[in-house]
Amino acid sequence: MNPVLVRLLLRLYPALWKERYGSEFSEFLQSEEARLSTLADVVRSAISERISPTVGATMNQQTYPFGVLVKQPAAFLPLAMSLCALTVVVVTATVFGISRQPDEGTPAHLWQLLMAGQLPLLLFFVIRWWPRAPRQTIYVLALQAGAFLLATAPVFLLHL
């Protein structure tokens, strides 16, 4: 394979990976023929390394404390959305009282959007952080589940 192409392909990989495996991989690629299937495999592997780094040797030494994960937007936003949904219920019940209406109204629709909008963010959070820090991810998910239940409790208990 062309050395220029090999250097371009190696640039796709994370720095820690290149530091550990770069020279071996470069020699391997230079000994290979430049086929489309080989290029596709190298690109797919590079994307995989960017998403979920290889565990072993000097890789993956970084640990992620709970506080770091909670500050990630994909973890923080669902918590904030649950608290906003709870605020919508409390303010609506305080200002307008608790009464059944034939039309759900704006507060109910806002609550539904806030609660349903959390699911894609939670899915992204789990995909992104589960391979890197599974224990801390479970703690963050437990916190998010508690916030979710806190926001849904008044709706079910008050039959809104």
C-alpha cells in the first residue's frame, strides 16, 4: 500500500492508539495490497476506536468519576428536563388548581414533550458512556430514573 495512504489512514485513529500500535499497523498496511475491502475495514475500525477505545496496555487508563459523567450534556439535560416537567406540574397545579379538563392544554403537552424528549438523550448517553464507565453510567441512570419518577409521580397521584 502507498505510504501516503497509510499515513492518511493512521490519522483516523486516536492518538493513544497510534502511540501504542501505529508503527506495527503502518508496517502491516504497507505490506498489504490496497483493496477496497481493506480500506473499508481500516476506516470502520478507526471509527470504532474513536467511539469505544481498545482496553489494554496503556489504553483506557482514564477513569471517569460520577461528577464528570453527570456534567455531560447527555446526562445533565434529561435531569434538567425532568425537573422542568415537575416544575410545569407544580406551577400549573398552584396557579390554576387541580381540575380535569376536556382539553389537556399547553402545560400537559409541554410536560409530555419534556418527558418524551429525554429518551433519545438517554439512549445516546448509554451508547457513549457504557463502554467507558459502566458503573458510573448505572449511577447516572439511577439518578435520571429517580428524576423521571419524581416528575411523573404528581401526574399519576393527582390523576392529571
